Amino acid sequence: MNNPIRLMATAMIADNSFTRISPRQLQHYLLRTTYKPQTWLTFAGTTNILESRDNVQTVNHLEHNLNYAYDSVYSNTLECYTASPALPSAGTAPPVCVAAGTPLLSTGYYNQPTQYGVIGFMLAPVKRLHVNAGYRMSAVNGNSDFINARQVPGTLQSQYQTPYAHLAFDLAPGWTWKADYNYYSFGEGTPIGPTLPRSFRGNVYTLAVRYAFQLSRASVIFARLTSIRSITMLKNITRAGAIGLAVFFASVTSLAQTPGADTYKAKCQMCHGPDGLGNTPAGKAMKAIPFNSPDVLKESDTDLIAVIKNGKGKMPAFAGKIADAQITDVVAYIHTLQKK
Ligand code: HEC
């Protein structure tokens, strides 16, 4: 862990100004910490404290912003205003405001306590499958000074929830199949104004096949097809789905190009390794000779076929276990490994 704890502190004071400035004093502290007891487990915490005030007569402004997954935004300030008729809660403003034509006084406040929560899992239950799922939510239960009778609390009283799940499956080197699901739900609390609370919900499914390859040093995404479905978008998904399948079949044909590769992977690779160098646990234990060593390079195809059919030392015999045509193909595939 390079930087387990980071602290940032800011302070400012402004004074002797002829115009109102807000804030005149400010303090900001930001503390972040991370703790990683295991490679697969990270705890992270943030404390963010912002205090600012403008405490001169006729303004008396005070504000803070604190968050540590619980985020409290609060502000309180005196306001001089004019309205007809005057609100029942209006007080009498100081002479400076009366002279300016805004004779009513109110304490304007804004309170936005917000709670955040996130929980997420990343799993790889089998080698080529990656699962990533979790739940995020934020909830606000705040209020404000309502000088306008038609104003509604809106986002000051609301809940937002977004559970998600992502699946990724490695089909072949470079090829990944992906499926994502995201749900969005936003709902506002009871209104005090004339409009109904707003709410929306969304289901987003994404299906994609991705092919990535290396070109010099830049990784280039060759094809990425995405279909986003909601009830109104059903027509599009069928089309995008068909293109997705076309790309998928293209990838299958490109895999089938080298005959012998499949047999090699299924029957030989556990000892000889994907590169033919024998760097696997079984290959090392039995001393599987690298295919590019001079002893193997000088052997003819007939010699190699004989070894594969009859075995040699700890190398098992494959006669009767795989067809002669497959053995010929595997020998051709071994030559491609010898050239690498
Ligand atoms: C259980 C482990 C194992 C498996 C499976 C295996 N091999 Fe081998 N292979 C060996 C070992 C060990 C040697 C070294 C034998 C020696 O020189 O004594 C070897 C040697 C070879 C050689 C070099 C032969 C020579 O004359 O030096 C070739 C070619 C070869 N294997 C091909 C294959 C092919 C093709 C397959 C799959 C059809 C396969 N092997 C499966 C263990 C294995």
C-alpha cells in the first residue's frame, strides 16, 4: 500500500471588504484511508469536513458539509426580501435592508442529510467466468425554507437505488462475451407543493461480444456490439442481437483455422504446455522435452508420429486413443509451435 492515509487541510479568512462575500472564513479537511489486508479485500474510508461562515450582521451565514458515507449539507443565512402579502413567518429586517426596499426578514435554511451505501462482490467461480454484482443506494431526507408556496422538496426528499450484475466469459484469447444488468430506481417523497412527486425506474440489459488485440502498444477494440433493451426498444434488440451472433460465429470460424490445435489442447497441453516448452507442473515432473530442442527438431514426421502412437519414456502412447488423421494434424501443429 503506497499511501494508506492521506490528509488535506485548507483554511481561509477574508475581511475588510465593502461588499458581502461568502464565505469570509473557511476550513476544509479531507481524510482518506485505505486498508488492504488481502489481495482480494480493500477497505476504504473518507472523511470530508467543510465549514464556512459569514458572521457579520445582516448576513450571519453558517454552512458545513460533512461526509463519511453519511453526508450532511447544511446552510443557514438571514435573507432580506419583499413580498405581498408578507408571509406569516416574516420578521422585520434591519434598517439597511428597509432602506434597500427589502423590509422583510427570514432565516433561509437548506438541509440535505444524505446516506450512501455500496456493497459489491467480484468473483471468478470458474477460470474463465468473472462475476461482478452489487447494490448502490443513496437516500436524502432534507428540507429547505420555502418562500415560494409552489416550490416542492424534489431531490431534497428522495431515494435512488441501483443494483447491478455483470458477467464476463472468456470465449477464446481476445474474445469475451459480456452480459450486464442494471436497475435504476428514483423516487421522491411526499410533496408539500402542488405537483406530484416524481419517480422513474429503468431496466438496462447489455449483451456484448468483445474482441481485443494488441497493435504495437495500443490495445484496439475491434468489435463491440451492445444492445440496450427496454420495453420501447424491443425492435432494436433483435437487430443488434443478430449482429452480435454474426460476430460470435466469425470468432468460432477463426478458432477452427488450425487443425490439430484442439487435439493438442485436449490431449497434450497438460504436459507440454501451450507453447510446447513443457513448462507445466506435469511436464516438469516428467521432463517433457521442449519441442524446439535440437533432438526433436532433427526428427522426421514419421519419427514423431511413431513417438505419439507408441509413447516414449514417461510419454503415454496414443495409438487407438486418437485417430491417425488427428495425429498427423497434431504433428503439423507442433511444427507451428517450433517456429515460435
Ligand atoms: C502425461 C504427459 C504427456 C502427455 C499427455 C503427452 N506427452 Fe509428449 N512427452 C512427454 C514426455 C515426458 C516426453 C519426453 C519423453 C522422453 O524423451 O523420455 C514427451 C515427448 C514428446 C515428444 C518428443 C519426442 C522425442 O522423440 O523426443 C513429442 C513430439 C511429444 N511428446 C508429443 C506429444 C503429443 C502430440 C501429445 C498429445 C497427443 C503428447 N506428447 C502428450 C509427456 C507427455
